[in-house]
Amino acid sequence: MCVVSNAEYGKQWYQRRVRVSRTRSGRTCQGWGSNFPHPHGYHADRFSWAGVGEHNYCRSPDSSGTPWCYSTNLFVRWDYCDVPRVQQKRSSALRILICFSDRQKKKKKKK
């Protein structure tokens, strides 16, 4: 008996971490490790998977899809950032033919 299997190899999705640290309106981003001037809950201990760390680069820790950051401006809490779009690498598919033997040796019973 043979089975055709679609196996994926080299499946590595890359999300390039761009170093944009200004909002669309030109304001400097507050560091993610800082709570001044705007206190927040997006710290590296809980959101490292989103690229949050000891830097002030634009990220999307709320999974909104559009990178943003807290502003260092006292009167503007946060704003979106203009970050260049990145194409993701696609995985390659490999077709594998797997065959199993369905024959089993039968022992004859002795009388």
C-alpha cells in the first residue's frame, strides 16, 4: 500500500524587524521598556514574540497589523508608523511517496 504525502520543507516565515522609530506625523517613539511619558502594558516579558524590547522601534504587539508606537509627546499617546511592507518567503512543497508492506508472515501451527 502506498500513500502520497505533501510535506513542506524549509517553512520559515520571516518577519523582518525594521528600525523605524518615528510615527507617521514625525514624532519620536517612546521606548517599549519605558513607562514615561505614557504608561502601558506592552513590555518584553509578555510581548517579546511581537518584537517588543529595549528599543523604541514601531511594532504591533496588539496584532492590529499596522505598526505603531507610543509617542514621547506628552499630548499624543500613540500613533501609527509608516513601515515598508516586506514579502514573506514561501515554503516549498515536496511530494513524498510512502509505501508500506501489507504482507505479514503467518506462522504455521504445528500439530
